[in-house]
Amino acid sequence: MGKLVSIFPGLAWYQDYNRRTFRGDLLSGITIAAMLIPQGMGYALVAGLPAEYGLYACIIPPIIYALLGTSNKLSIGPAALDSILILSGLSLIAEPGTDNYLVLAVTLTLMVGVIQFGLGLLKFGFIANFLSYPVILGYTSAASIIIIGSQLDNVLGVDVGAGNVFGLVSRYAQSIGSWHWPTLAISVIGLLFLIYPKRRLPSLPFGLILIVSGMIVSGLWNAQDHGVSVIDYIPQGLPVVVAPSYSWDIVKQLLPTALTVALMGYVGSMSICKAQEKPSDKFQVKPNQELIAVGAANLAGAFFKAFPVSASFSRSASFVEAGALTQMSAVVSSITIVLILIFFTPAFTHYPLPKAILAVIIMTSVYGLFKPKEMKALFHQSRHEFIIAMLTFLTTLLLGVQQGLIIGVVLSIGRVLYNTVAPHMTELGAMQGGKLYRNVNRFQEVEVRKDVLIFRFDAPLYFANKDYFTEKLYGWIAQREIDDLNVVIFDAEAVATVDATAIRMLQKVIDNLEQQNIELYITNAIGPVRDVLMKSTLKEHLSTQTMFPTIQDAIGFIDEGVCADRGVSLQANTKT
């Protein structure tokens, strides 16, 4: 079993498997299948694909993830954000619904799988950190509105063309005279059915119930004869295994979309893993293995006409709530969908499914991705991050999901760069008779001596922020009476690293201060920083009279010429 687990990490969950565990997985698997069927079909339509492609994506990929994944809380399958990314990327190359579009979708699945699998092998699991919470919040909120807007054609029974959300709303309002009222009536009834009864009985699969009842009514009423757009054909049986076709020209065209879908699919999956992870879990999620698992799921799915899959927020929550203890639940869901494809798809011919019903199922599924309360909380918490979230939100709505995501990532990276180039640097003053030293701008009761300037730098000191360091320091010195100032104390407690450029800068600072009869003391330097300093040209300046364990020790030396622990500040690992 040990060798098998090393190859298929998902099998680790089955070492103590028993009937009770299987019973929970069986029931939850059937429950999740009831969610997957309407969501899979609906998200396929969002992606511009036939409904059956959504069902195909619910068969092989979850089984592959069950073998290779490290989480027992993820529900792998079609996801709303992936679908809108697929549509926005592929529709630039081919017309949705055409044979060429279908070929491109399967090729995209293969490319997404290769990218994710390759990044996993290269230990690139950390890439999830490049998407900050404000970017994800702004992007998902905008994407939910875009997905809802994309379904209004099916809800209203009109076709107003493509465009951003604001343009679509205007065109829908102008075309009110062309709305298909029977279709709108079906949409409203379906929407009410999904909203109100679910509040009382949340455990029931209302999406599946709505599909079945809608098909029955549609068949008895002959909805097609009344102009209602329907799905009246789903191929019976399993998809034929076909190797995805590709060429280098197609690969180059699809690469931006593939990279975006691969990144967002993985980030979404890891976000769900981290949100549901508990210290008591039997096994902890491994990011690199998750990349491999999701990548392998997409790779295998590409040979079975699946479009790219990832974890779903709503489905994964229901996965756990339904009692799933292992990914065997996902296997049960896949088998359930296989049985439906084999035995029940002919029913669509006699009982066609109104597209309006799938549209309202999609709209209610993605509505939870729009999070105005979290936007409001972010506004009060951090105005800078709120601006990033809003810019991502607006650019996604106006320019599209790929452009909005790219802009959001650029803004996040820009903020990181700004924070490292201009980090927090503050002057300190004494409190409680010199027992504490705190920010002079935050505490009114601090005492600042005329002969001593104390400051703290809260970041690694390196080439990108050296000029900021000197600018702030010289600015504080310029505010002092130069004849009174004798010592500058650099509290290096928050400095994790110092590079060669910063060393040269510190040497110049020391030389400049000495010309003004001012000494530079360094306090609280951590071990790695002391190691670098003691091997550098600054070594000649560093001694028990310029390096101190704490600010209090430095002040004691200034006032009394004594420092009991002065040797501690010079301890360094001088081994090469």
C-alpha cells in the first residue's frame, strides 16, 4: 500500500476505510451528482459548448483527482469562472458552438492540464500567492455579474449580441418589445422555485428537481411550438476517446487563455482547500501535489471531450455538508452521471429542457460570488486594497475577464513593489522611563531627546529601498539642531536581510555622519544580518561601542558608558 500511496496520494484516505465511511460517501456522492448535472450542463452553455460537454467533464476528471489529490474536501468539475474565461478566450478565435470551437475547447483542456501538471512537477505551487485577496474579490464579483449578464439572452428569449455588461443592459432595455414573454415566465417561475423553497429545505437538490419538472412540463406543453428555446438532444452513452488535435499555431493562439484558466483554476482550488483546512485533518493539503492532481485531471479529461475543470466553491461546501469523508464520493458522482448518460439521455427528445431553466440555475449558482459586504469591509480595513479590488472589478466589467485579471495582478505586484521600495520607517521615542520605544506619530506621551535620533526600518534593506532609507533619515536629521545631535540609533529588529548595495549605502551614511560628529549605532540586529555585516566592509565600524542588543543598552552606553550585554550584539556565524 505504501508504494501505491507514493504514486497515488489520494489512496492514503482509504487505509482505514470501512462500511460507515462508504455509506457517507455514497449518500454524499449521489447528492453532489444532483448538483453536478444542472451545473455541468449550465456551465457548458456559459462556455459556449453543448450541454453534454458539461456532463463529460464530470466523469473522468473527478476520478483522476480522487487518485492524485491530497484534499478530501474538494469537488472537482465544471466551474463558473473557468467557463466565462473559456468563452472570452475562445470566442476571439472561433464562433461558439461551431465544430472548430469544440476542437479548440478540448485542445485548451489539454494545454491547461499540461501547464498545471508541469508547474506541479517544477514545485511552482507558490504561484497561488500572486493573486491577492482584493484581486480575487474584485475579479470574482465582476465575473459573477458578467456570467449573469451572459444568461439574459436565454432568460428573456432575445439575442442582443456581445459586449460589456453596461452595453448589454442598455440593449436589453431597448429591445423590451422583442422579449419572449413565455420564456421570461419560465425564467421567473424557475427563479422563484430556486430561491424561496430552498430557504426552508436547503438540503434538497432543487436544481435537479427544476430540470426534471421543467422537462416534463415542456414535453407536455410542446414548448418548442411556442418559441421557447430548448435542449432536445443529448448524445446517449459515453464520449468516444479521441486524442485532442493541435498545431503550433493553435497553441500560440490559445496560450494566454490556457495560462489564465490554469492559474485561476489552481488558485480557486487552493483557496477552497485553505478555507476548509483544519488542524485536526488526517492529512494536510500539499500545493504542488494539488497542481499535479488538477493538471492530470484536465489532461485525462481532454481525451474524453471535457472542458477545463477546477474546484467549485458552492459544490465543495455541499460536498462536506453532505457527509463526504473521502474522494470516493466524487467517484460515486461520476458513476451516477455515467448511468444517466447511458440510460436517461433519450428522454430529452420527448421532454426537451428549456434553456431558460439552465440559465436561472446558473444565475443562482454564481450570485454568491458577488460579495458587496466583503467589499465594504475591505473599504474600512484598507483603502489601498479597496482601490485595487474596485479597479479590478471595473476593468473586468468594462474590458473583459482576462484583461481585468491581468490588470488586477499587475496592481497587486505594483503594490508589493511599492511596499518594498517605500516600506514603513518611523522615528521612535521613549516611554515608561525608557523601558519602551514607540512610534512618535502614534503615541503622544513619548519623549524624544535632542542628542539622540532613534528610528526603525520595517523591511529587508536592499538596493530597491536604499534611497528611500537615506532620504527619510537625512530628512529627520535636517529637522534637528545639528549641534545638539550626537548619536543616531538604527533599530534593525525588523530588518531580515541586507544586500551588498545596502552595505555600501550604510558605509556612506556612517562617513557622512562622522563628518558632522554624529555616530551611528545599530541595535537589535538579528543573526543573519549580523553575519552579513561582520563579513562586510562595515566590520571596521562595528564594535561593542556601536552595536548593541537593545535600544536601552545603547542609551545606557550613551549616558553611562556601560553595556552589560554588549558582546551579544557582535555574535555572528563567520563560517563561509
